[in-house]
Amino acid sequence: MIKKHSDDPDVAHAAKQALKLIQTILADLPKASQFDYGGHDLKLGEYDVCVQCTTPIAEAQAAQKALLAEAQKVADETIKEHLQLAAELFRVEAEAAVVRAEFHNGHNTENILNQLLAFQYVRGINEAYEHSHHKGTES
């Protein structure tokens, strides 16, 4: 969570500025063509690795790098923190994409992945944030 309270006007202002930066960075980000897999840089499709399975890894890693690079340039600590938190989301997503790709290997483990994804959906672990905290923490 952002270290300052979310009702702090400085945080709200920083969030607006961070959002503008994030929108620009992500809009300008070219499609990823490679990804880091255990310290090895691989191009999408290299070594007959499934492009569909590895593209989410590459895209998340590219977004993380771009956001961290921008965070290094920003002087305002609260804006920087927003950018770093956004980058962290993509770091974790890249790791999750690696796990999903490892399950999706053609050796009957796809059914395990499908069951896990179904559980996430049913229990609301997915990324559905269709609520607001502008009137408190109750959804």
C-alpha cells in the first residue's frame, strides 16, 4: 500500500500524476519480443517455446522495466512510489505467467491449471476491482 494515507491530498495529486505517466509509458511501450527465464534471455518462439504461453511473461517484464526506469527519473517520492508499486504488480504478474506456462506444458498438467484458474474466478481472486473506496472500505 502507498505509505501515506489515501485521503492525503498530496497522495491523490501524486496518483493523478503517476496515472498520466503510467498511461504514457504503457501506450508507448513496443510489443515485447523477448523475456528473461531464469537469467536467460529468450526471444519469443525461440527453441520452439510456445509464443502464446510466453508472451504474457515478456509483456509483464517489459512493463515492469519501463515503469522502474521512469521511477528512477522522478524526484517526487510519492509519485515514485506509485510507479514502483505499478512495476511490482507487473513483476508478480510475470512470475505468475511463468507458473502458468510451466503448467501449460502438454503433459496433462493443463487440467490442473484450469482448476486453479477456476478456483481463482469462483473465489474472486481474479483482478475484478469493480468497486470504489471513496466512501469507505465496504464494497
